[in-house]
Amino acid sequence: MHYWLQQLQQKRWDYSNMRGTGQRESWCSPTLAHPPTGLVGKDNDAFSFEKPCETMEKVRSDFSMDDETEGAGMVGIQSARGPSTNPLNFSLKNFGTELRNSMSYLRSGRADHRRSMFYTGNSPSEDWELVDPPKDFTEQKNHPDTHRHSFGSAFTFDFVRNPSRPKKLLLRDMMGTGKSGRSTENSPVECNGSKSLEMQLRLQSQQQQEELSRLQQEEVKLKEELATQKELVRLLQQTLRTSQSERPTVVAQLEELLKERDGQIQSMCGHMERLALEKESLQKELKGLKLKVGEINDQLGMLMETIQAKDEVIMKLSQENSEQGGNPNDAGSPPPHKDLQELSILKDSLQGYKSQNKFLNKEILELTVLRRNAESREKALEAKCTALEAKLCQVESKYLVLLQEVKNPVCSSSEQSPAHEVISRLLEDALQAESPDQQEHLIFKPNTVSEYDVYGFKTVPEEEEEEEKLVAKVRALELKSLSMTDQEVSIGVKWENFLASTMNRDLVHSPELKALIRCGVPHEHRSQVWRWCVFFHVKKFRDQLPADYYETLLNVAREKPNPASKQIELDLLRTLPNNKHYSSPSAGGIQKLRNVLLAFSWRNPDIGYCQGLNRLAAITLLYLDQEDAFWTLIAIVEVFMPRDYYTKTLLGSQVDQRVFKDLMNEKLPRLHAHFEQHKVDFSLITFNWFLVVFVDSVVSDILFKIWDAFLFEGPKIIFRFALALFKYKEEEFLKLQDSTAIFKYLRYFTRTILDSRKLMSIAFVDMNPFPMRQIHNRRSFHLEKVRLELTELEAIRQTFLRERETSQARRSFVSDDEEEN
């Protein structure tokens, strides 16, 4: 029980420290079972109100309850981890107690054996039992709201020795070993000679026989109960047969019962009104119970003083007993066995009181620190609220001045309007970069757009013009506001509950998991979910390969020259230049990306390296380790996508573009006809969507939600979201009546889509039905057509090359004749 209380106390301490970080994701667990492992997982941009005090941590460690035996640890840790492996610590009495506790759960009427037991150390001579709490505490449990407002500890327990349990000697006590630490030379067993040893061994065997006889009696009782249960089953079967024969009468009785229920419902309405009155009276009683809580806390202080006085008395008695027992020769005879038992009981009691006292002291200190942290958080929030109010007043005043100036007539071009100056100042304030001083006081500016988002992408590009910078910052602010909605918070809570229900177990395919992934995986759980999805898809490959397969490929890449290494080196810095993990040669992701691409090129020499694989690997490395990213690349290229998707001909990619045109004509006929009317080939834009799964095509928040579903369901997700993007902006496309304007809008319209919830609703609801069988059939149909076209093109190319060689030979022949003439 102490071990459980310590674990609960530690969880509360961790949760309190986590709350102090000021993170938005307040629904997250204090400690994740699977923390993020990729490049993003190493970022820690969160700020904290107050770090845990080192002095407080030292005090907590001083008051931690250590076991005084060898291998000191938390009290009860060995019991929690399993039975001890030391044969000298084996006790027939403990074995019998555990067996009785296990057998009591098989009985229906033996609830009295399910009392909670608590052992202090490894050598208790008797059991410890939790005494029933006082009456006040029992009444207090019926009103859980009282605990919410109390500042004291909720654990009002006391450990006493159970007098009703028979006192039995343990084998380790007879052999003179155990927690007391007395050597075998001073034990009374050796002093009394072999006769006393034989007598104790007889006692031991007699006890074993008693235990065995008692167990046999228990077995007989269980057999009797089993026969009774079988008779009960037979009676139930007979009753079931009779009830089936009387079914018509039961239907009539049910109708009468329903009528009675209608009357009961009316009476319950009146009862609800009476309950409302009782609620008011209970609230009054609640106030009285709060006063009782204060009194109980005072009693707790008095009890602690009493415990301290008892500790002093016990210490004195222990010293006196040790002095009397330490010189047996002076007394002329060894100390009686009864005195040794009392001494052992007193030492056990002393150890129990010490453990309880340490826990209570630690509880008081932690509650004090938690109260101080809560006060500091409250002051910081008040300061932030005041700062926000002041900022709001400033912004409102500037916009009012701006509106007033805009309302005035437009000035001539030679005169500068006062509104122009106001607008310039507002733009400077909006685009002003954060200084290190502002970073230190981030709490007073909660909606500040940082330089990089949570994924490492730059939010406001530096090379762009002022207007584009402003648009980028507005987009970042809108994304941040969307991420703080109640819907996002509720999805995070659902993920927490789902993962808590699957703790210490692997995820399995289920409709619930599919629905959650389609809503998006929270940032803190994405590494775990992606790793599971990848392992699920590549399990058939991994089972056939050695565990160090990835390392073997890396060693081969280092030792032998690779024809794809030159192109890989050229594309490393061009992969994601706007991401801080790949922006410079010294960035943390460059070497990892190089290793993954080289290992993949050795596994697939037919592909080697294709531009687009670098972006796929870079995205996976943000959340996964090198080896996991390598297997993700294998899942995409060898499992999800068709053959020849990333080869030199890009045959599979060309086929998918024709399949997508068919789906556009089916799902979005108006938009497809509009593109055909203005002769706009949208595959010039969508080709890159399919090749790199929307990397650098949509905003980062939407990109990673698409990847969540893509790694779970496969390539069908690309078709869904490609159609959803066009459906999202269909009306805007239909308003454009010029091919140049349409194509210009095609190049950047995906960056204007920010609402991921609306986009995912279109993809997974409006686009239904969307069977994968249809995509496979259309791929097969278009694959033959594209192969025929490529064969014709190859024949035309060969004919052209032959004609060019012939024409060059004729020119050289004519030039030779001219030289002779």
C-alpha cells in the first residue's frame, strides 16, 4: 500500500510540474509511454512558469521511504515486482495467506477474506492490516466534493497489528536469519544445542502438516461448492424451459408491467422535484463537512505528535531490551523466548511508524510546494491578462484612428495621408521579429508567431516581399487559432483515452483507430502511431531479414562507391530548405537523410535514387529514427505505390494522373468540364502531389494529417485529398474565365486552405463511396495504354536517330566532294 501511495504521489508531482510548462496541450499525459523519437521530438520550445526547486527535490529524496534491507528501494517494490528469489525468505505462513486470498475470489460469500494486507520489510512475524477508517472519514467519502477543496492529505489510515490472526513462527525466524541482522553465533538456536533444534524442526513439520490439512479441508469445501453450482445450473436450465413454455403469459405480464412503468415515470417526476430540495440540503451539509475536514486536519497534527512520543518510548524500550539481550552470560541464562518476540514486534512497529511518518512529512512538503506553484501560476495569468488588455486597447485605438482617416477624402498624390503613417506603423509592429528579451517574457505575448512552427518549418520567409511576409504571418496566426479550438482539444482527449486503454499493448486495426487517425494524430503521439503503421505494412519483409539489415546496408554504402551518391549529395540541401533540420550542411537531419537514401539505393538498385524520395524520407525523419524512416520509404515504394512509380520512366506516376482525371470527371464534373473548356492541364500541378504525397504543396498542419491517414490506409488517401482540395476551392475556380488566371491560381491555391477539419470532412464524407478496387481496375486499364504510347514514342525516337545519322553521313560525303573540287 505504501508503494502504491508513493507512485500516486510521484504521478501528482510530475503532473504538477507538467502543468507549469504552460503548454497548450493540457490534455496530454505527464509522461508519455512512447515519447517522440524523430527530429521534432528533440525540439523543446515550451516555456515554464517555475522549474522544480533543487532544494525541494533534495528534501523529497531525503524523505523518500527506503527499504533498509539489501538493495534498498521503495517500500513494497519487491512485492510489486514479484516474489523474492531468496530461499531463506520463504514463509509457509505467507504462502498460506496468499493461497487463502486467491481462493477467496472464487467464492461468493467469503468477502471477509479480502482485507488488504501490508508487510513492512522482509521479516514480519505477523501480518499488518488496514483498520476500518473512523466514522467521520466514512461520511466524508460519500461527498467527493469535499476532497476537492481540502488541502490536507486524503489518506487517513493507520496501520496496527491484527490481534485476531494467530501468531505463527516463520522458518527464517527459526533458522536465525532475517531482517534483525543477528549472526548465527548469538542465536538462541545454537545456544540450546541440537535438542532445541530438533524440537523446533518438529514444530515446523507440525505446522506444515496443519497447513496441509487445512488446505485439504478447503479443497473439500470447494468440491462441495462446485456440486452446488452444478445443481444450480440444472435448476436454471429447468426454469428456462418452463419460462419458454409460458412465453405468451409473460408477454401479457410485460404489457402490464409497461403500464405500471408509465405510472412510475410520473411518480419519478415528482420524486425529482423532491431530490432538488434534498440537493439544497446536501449543499448545506457539505459546508458543515468542510468544517469537519479542518478539524480532522487538526487531529492529524495531534496524532503525529502522539506518534513521535510513541517513537521515543519504543526507542527507549528497544535500547533496554538490547542491553538485556546483549549480555546473556551475565544474567546466567538466555533471555526467554517471549521477550525476543516482544522485541521483534517493537522493532516492526518502529519500522512501520517510521515509514508512515516519512510519507506524511513528504506529503506535507509537497502540498506546500504545489500551493506555492498554484499561486505563482495565478499571478502570472493575471499579469498576462493585464498585458493582453493593454495590447488590445492599443490595437483598437490604432485601428480607430486608421478608420477615421480612411473615411476622409483621398488626398492628392503629392500629399501624404496621415493614414499612410498609421498603416506603416501597424505593418512594422506586425512584421517585427522577436528579440531575445521578448522570448524571455513569452508569457505576456501568448499569440506570438515564432520563427519556426512545431515541425521546424519557417513560418515567415525572409526572402519574400513585405506583402507576402504579412500574408504568411496572417496564415500562421489563423492556423494557430484553428489548432486551439474545442474540437482539436476534444480529439486530443479521445487519443489520450484510447492510448490509455491500450497501455503496454500493441495497436490493432479497428474502426475506432481508423476514425481517430482520420481526425489526425496529436503531435506527441505521432511517432508511436507512425512506427506502428510502418511496422504493420513491412512485417513480411522484416521477418525474412536479419535485425541489423539497415546497418549492413550502411556499411556497404560506406565501403563501396554508389552511382546514386552524387545526385543524393546535390539534393540534400534542396530537400526542405525552409525547415531548420535541413537548412544547412551542419543541420541535424542532413546526415540522417544521407544515410537513409544511400541504404535505400543499395536495397533497390533498379531505382537507385529518384528526386522525390528525398522529400519522403525527410518528412518521416521528423518523427522517426533513421532505421524506421528507411522502412517507411520501403513501405511507400514497395507496398503502397505500384511498380515503376519512382523509376526513370515514372510509368506508375503517369498512370495515376490518368486515373485521377477519370475520378475528377466522376466526382467533380463541373470543375473538370471547366478545365477542359479552357484547355488547362491540371496534371502539371497534381503530378508532384502524388510523387511526394503533398510535401511543399499544403500547409504543414494539413500535410501531417494527410500523412497520418496515408501511412494507415495507403495510396487511396492521395486520391481522396487531391479531389478534396479541388472540391474545397471549386467555386473559386469556376469564377475564373481565363486559362492564364486558372493556371496561376492552380500553383498556389492549396496554400490558402487552412481549415483541416473542413478539408478532412470533404475527403472522408463527401467523396464517398471510394472503393480501392475501382482504382486498381482503372490503373490496369490505363497502364496498357501508357505502355503502348511509350512503345510508339520509343519507335519514333529510334527512327529519328537513324534519320539524323543518315543525314549527317550525307553531309560529310558532300563536304568531301566539295574539297576535291
